[in-house]
Amino acid sequence: MTKQRILLTFGTRPEAIKMAPVVQECQRRSDEVELIVCLTGQHREMLLPLFEVFEVEPDIDLQLMTKNQTLSSLSARLFETLGTVFADNDFFSVIVQGDTTTAFVGAVVGHYHQVKVCHVEAGLRTYNKWAPFPEECNRKMIASVADLHF
């Protein structure tokens, strides 16, 4: 049986907290799944203490956070760097969580590389694209490329 290589991307503290059980379950199933944990660094300082608590270490740390970053500049850096991560690896799927910029870009880049996009926390909606901003639109755009909605 060939292991499925799965990329899990996160960049914020809530993403890490919600995805820690998924990471731990994939680690328990290491004979079936090769999980690659990718930290984008969107909110890096808030994440570091969680790694010890949940016993999770990123395999890839993109360290993208910059002072006074805008959503546009963060998105551009995410598209570029995640594009390289996908190009350099043969992933079966990518797991994204919620409605962050990291989740949005991870889903779109996964779609561009023709891997299955798995969206955790997929169903929440406000139906107001300005509230919360940019999260509502991120979630809607992720839904348009996701293969599995959790």
C-alpha cells in the first residue's frame, strides 16, 4: 500500500489548535499517511508555544510574516512560496482550515496543482462579504475549489 502524502497548512493560532488532533491522528496512522505540516508564519509568535503543548513540529516553516504586512502582500508571498512547495512535492491532498488567508491561498494553490483540497470548518457563513472581512470571502472562495468539506 502506497502512503498518501498530505500537506497540512496553517499560519494562525486558531488553525493550529483546531488542526492539532488531525496532525496527531495522521501521526498515529503513519503507515498509511505521510503528513507534511507547513507553517506559513501568518501569526508565528502566537503559534510557537502551541508546538510544545500539542507536540507538533512543522516540517516546513515559510516564515512569511513581515511588519505592517497587507493582505495583498501576504497573499502574494503565500502564492509564490506555497507554489514552490507544491511544485517540489507530489501531494495527494492539502488540508486547510477555516477562513484565513493561509487557508484560502493553500486551497487555491492546491487546486492549481491538481491535488484534492480538504476544507475543515467549511460550513460557517455570514452571507455578508464585508463581515467578517476578508474571512467570509476567503471561505466562499475555498468552497469553490474544495473537494471535501468538513
